[in-house]
Amino acid sequence: EAGVTQSPTHLIKTRGQQATLRCSPISGHTSVYWYQQALGLGLQFLLWYDEGEERNRGNFPPRFSGRQFPNYSSELNVNALELEDSALYLCASSLDRSNSRQYFGPGTRLTVT
Amino acid sequence: QKEVEQDPGPLSVPEGAIVSLNCTYSNSAFQYFMWYRQYSRKGPELLMYTYSSGNKEDGRFTAQVDKSSKYISLFIRDSQPSDSATYLCAMSEYSSASKIIFGSGTRLSIRP
């Protein structure tokens, strides 16, 4: 069974640009979560999508947004990139909204210069 | 005070030793407890998942939850160099994953 996949692996952008990160959950999983893992800060919850709807968001500004497609894959968009946005962005999926067993993808490393 | 506290390490032990990794927490409503292993430049991998208090064993790994002390542990027996990674504890009040709180992780190094 294929795990959670993310693309691209690495992304380099300059300040002010926009970044788009993609995630495909495990087949059959409907919930997708996005986390930011910056150096020394641990995993910070960003967004949760389930059945195509945004269900919850963490303490991040509105320039962090995303969506979930009918096939349950998801996209994270970061607008007006700042240097502090440089981090590993992790996507996780769970079977459904009531299940706390999350399975993570390998992440996208975003570097903002 | 953070909701979940985890010693960042690094923790270095010789191969074959028993490793003990720990987290403390402040929210007595937490019921679901998880341990993740994260290798360098990879995503976290779910190792152990427990509900409420007690022990759970899986191969060389044992997870222990003491809700009265708000303390959870992960024990690794017969540690191997391949166990070298960062270990993250995580916990939640609900079965839903939307409110999982992660510890900051402990870096573990197993010396051959």
C-alpha cells in the first residue's frame, strides 16, 4: 500500500513569491493535515481538511491556505513568502475525521531566500 | 508552560542498551498517546498508539502511560544503530486527529 506522498521534495523561492505544495493521502483516507516543522520549533499544526472542507486551522496568518480535491489530495498555498516560512512542510492523513492515527509523508522542504 | 514537555536531548547510548524516552504533560484530559520516530530529513513514522493508562508492547518497543503523574514513556530494548532518530511524543483529548499536540522531540543516537 502506497503511503502519503508529497511534491515537490524541495522548493526554493524568493521573498514575496507564492509557493504551492501538494499531498496525496493514503488510499481510502479522507482527512489530510498540514504541519510546519521549523528548526527548533517542533511540529506546528497548520490546516485540517476532511471531505473537501477546511475543518480547523492553526495559529497561522491567512496567507497560508489550501484546499482538498474530490480525490482527497490536497494543496497548501503560501502567499507573500517570508524568510521565516523556510521549514519542512509535512502532510499527514488519517482514515477519517474521528481517527487520530496519522500517517505522515516525507515532507517538502521550502527555502525562502 | 507548554502543554507537552519533552527533553530535546541529544541522548547517546551504546548499542544494546535499554533506552527510556519521556514526556510530561499538563492537560489531564489527554486520552490518546502516540510516539513517532523521525529520521533526518524524513516525515515522522507512527511507532506506538495507546489509549488511556497502561503499557503496550510491540517488539523491542514498550509504551507506558501514567495518567496520574501525567507522564508517558517509550522504552527501546536491545537498541540498534538504526534506532538513531528523533522521537516525538504526541497526545490528544479526542479520537480525532485535529487537536493532537506534539512534543518537540528527543534526538537519540545509538553508538555501535
